[in-house]
Amino acid sequence: MNEGTEQQPMGYILEAGVKPADDRAYFELLTRASMNAGLGPRVVAQRWEGMKETFHNFNIVEAAALTEDDIIDLLGNPRVIRNRRKLEAVVENARIIIGIKAREGYSFADYVEGLTARPSFAAAARILSKQFRALGQTAAEAFLFSAGYRSQDWDTEDEISDEYAVGYEDGYIDAENDASPHKLREAALAILPDLERYVRTHGPGPDRRLDALRAAIDATEKA
């Protein structure tokens, strides 16, 4: 099966893409995957040029600057997708990307690439679906697929089960989830080597996450 005909997640009609060149292109793919969910890719395709124009060709800063009044105006524009929740999500997701870049000190493209340190394609999509508005699990998988990521980009030999994956999100152990301290520690130990490799390859951005993981391991060691 060639790259153009590879099975796509849950029938989403998105091209089996190559990795985007910049954060703007990642943001456009993220938005399109979000819009496709519930509305259907053909409906979205018919209005995509209007969406690109409205959101300044998906310039992240320009999209993040849109106001509630702008969204209300868009609801009367027949050239765009007139779904208020999804339009608001475009603006909020742009702001989330800006926050990620400010907090982590690297690009959104690097953030997405860093998700390959997670235990599986599905686990990476789950993190995205928790991070972004109007992006469910299937839509997040479609986004990764359209951005050129495939399940073989993850080391399935090291894959851990979902019950361990719930112990972390965005590199931090979640002390309020239902997993036991033992499972949290196992989850932290499972992903720590991958994050350390990521730091060596991409620079010091995730150091805080490594520190948080090490602290979580120490805190649960005697539990």
C-alpha cells in the first residue's frame, strides 16, 4: 500500500501527508482535523478557502487575536463553517499553541515531534485531545496522520498499556488520577528514558518535565 492510499483513522478524508514545514501549517492541519469531526470532510473542504482567508491563512498570532465579537460576525459569513463552538476552538487552540511555545521554549512542530516519545500513536493523540479544544481522540489521530505521522514512528516494542499511560500527561505525573502510586511510578519509569533521549536530541526545553518525573518517582518509591 502506498503512502497516498494508506488506511486513514476512522475514514477521515485527509491526505496522507508529509510533515508540515512550519507551525502555521501544523495549525492549519490541527484546525481541519477538528472541523472534520462531526461536520464531515466534504463539508469542510467546500468552505476551507473561506476559513483560510478568515483566519489569515492560519497565522497563529492573528488567529489568537480574534475576539468574541469577531466570532459573532463570522456566524453570519456563509463562506466559513458557522459552528460557534468550533470557531471559538480555532481561536483558543491558537492561544494554546502560543502558550506551549512560550512555556517550553521551542516550536509547536517540535512539540508534536516530541510526542513520538510517548508509548504509542494512540497515547500521543490522547495527549493532544486533552490539550486542545474540539479535538477528540479520533480527530487527534487524524491530525497526526495528516501531518505525516504513522504508528511505526513509535517504538511498539516498548509500548505500555493504557492503564499506565493514564499516569502522565504532557510529561507530568497527575497525582489526582485514579492510578495507584505503584502504577504512577511504573508510568514515569517507562517514559523517562525516552524523554531523556529527546532532551539530548532537541535541547534543554523539556528539562522541567524530566525534573517533575524524577520527583514523582522519588515521591512514590516508598508507596
